[in-house]
Amino acid sequence: MKMPTAAIREEILQSGAIPFARFMELALYCPETGYYETQKNTVGRAGDFITSVSVGSLFGELLAFQFAEWLEELRIANCKLRIVEAGAHDGKLAADILNWLKIHRPKLFSEIKYVIIEPSLRRQEWQRNTLKSFTNVRWHSSFENLKLKIQNSKLHGVLFSNELLDAFPVRRLGWDSKAKSWFEWGVTLDGKKFSWTKISPTDLPSAICHLPSALLSVLPDNYTIEISPAAENWWREAAGILTHGKLLAIDYGFNSDEQFLPARLKGTLRAYYRHQVSDDLLANVGEQDLTAHVNFSAIQKVGEEVGLKTEKYCTQPQFLTRILQKAVAEKTFASLDAKQIRQFQTLTHPEHLGRAFRVLVQSRA
């Protein structure tokens, strides 16, 4: 079994410096040994970071309420409705959603299929164990595999991800203020340690090539940004399979107007290790999470280019508050108990999870 450190080292020795995106891919997804392949208990107090799911079941219950409303609106004769989750980790969010639907929307629960897109057999095993009491859950390794299984390759329903897009490998681009040009951050070897090096980018997205000269003239040397072609491609593929319904992403992120800020000289990429945030992205390979903020403007543009309509781009507090207000008005949530109130505060307070999380909802009619 080859550890991600060994795999990265071997690739550098064979081909020279590698782009950071490739380093991140191997560190997180190296088969059998990458961070997401081996670290099941990364979330919560005993893990490396806290997520909306680890706060408690309220997050999933609020999503379930919203999904139920959307699905009821999507009913079409002879069409099966599906909830499709990508990036389900250990299946806890799926369990919270399904439990709520089973209790509060039993008819809908009996009619829908809950689909998990999961390429990793190991993570599928974690999810199957969590969801073993539900008989309406199905697994597929890819969207292509799902298309082969559904009637006429048409998907009607809700397709969503929570904290998935931020985990796709990103390219790190740096600005050379003297040469007035962009370079790409790569990873090489310095003895036994990994170290940064500058490499020529193979290509640059048009959005980067057409940045205004007034902005470029004031960018400091080595100013760094991230771009995620992998996340954009995933969104394009997800949009392509959706025939009728909603496509939703919840993640750390910003819009393009917030990409260039004085506080982001080194970009947004961070490492998480035992609840400590670090800028040392090349350390603890395979043992720490690597995550970058999502450029939601780029994701939104991709969806609109393939025919989706943008319905909502807002903060997580705004999104969850609107759901809760509607649920209370309909008496689905009569009132929150003390435990649920604490959960909601953690999900929405700017000093907790409410600060950086954004929500994008697009649809196809």
C-alpha cells in the first residue's frame, strides 16, 4: 500500500515539480491512503473540524423541510422523484434528512429514492452502515453510472452537496509584479521535505486573463488566488443530468468581487488538523484536510451556461432562517427546544458557522 507521501515523492522524482492541484489530489484522494479514504472520524470535537452536520440533526431537518417543499412542487405523472447527495461522507446528513421525512412526510418518504454519488468503496461502506435501516437508499459511483440506471436518463428531484466543492483540488496562481504575469505554484522536493516552487501555467482561464489593469497594477508580488476547474466541471456534469428540479450547493465561499482582498495575500486555502487551522499546506500529508473557498460566481456562471436558472445566492444564516420561519409558520416546527436553539445559533452566528458559508440554488424547469 503506497502512502500519499510516497506517491507524491515518486511522481516528483519521475516528472519534476508538480502543480499543487495534483499534490492536493493525491493528499486527499490517493486510493486507500488519502485523507478522505482513511480518516472517517474527521468531523466533530474528536476530529479535525466541525461541520453543520456535526452540530446536530437540525441542519438536516431544515434541509428536509425545504426539499419536501421543492419535491411536492416537482410532482409529474409517472416520474420518480429523487434526492441525490454527493459528498455524503459517513451518511449522517442523509440519515437526518431521511428520518425527518419518514416522520413528517411519510407519503413522500415512501415514494422517493435517496441516491448517494460516491466513487469510494470505503466511504460507501461507512455510509451503508449509517443508513442500514433505510431501504430506499441507492449508491452510484458517478453521475454517468446514475444516468444508466434511471429511466430515459432523466432525473427529477433535488441534487445537492454540502461542503463538497471546497474539497476539489485547486490550482494556486500567483502574481509576479515585476514580470506583470501569472505563475502557478507547484510542489517540489527539498531533501526529504516538500517545498513550494514556481512553474509556468499550462493555461489561464479567461476571467484571469481579462482582469482590469488597474487591479493588476496594485496587486502585491506573489499575491495568490485559487481556481477550481474540477469543481466547475463537477457542477457542469451535475447540471447536465438534472432534467427537472433543483441543484444546490452549501459551502465556504465568496463571489468574484471578494476574490481580491488585502487580507487574502496567500489565498483562501487552509489546512485543518485537530481543530487547528494552518497555512502549512504541505505538512502532515494524508493526515490533514485541505480546503479552499469556492468562487460561487464561477460556479453560478457554469450553471447558467448550460441552461440553469439561478434562484438564490445567499449566506447560510439567510437560507436557514427563511426555512425555519416558513416551517414555524406552517407549524411543522412548533418551537425549538433549548438543544435546537443552540444548534441554530451555531449554524447561523457569524462567530461560528454563519460567517463564511454560502448557498447557491439553481433550477431547471
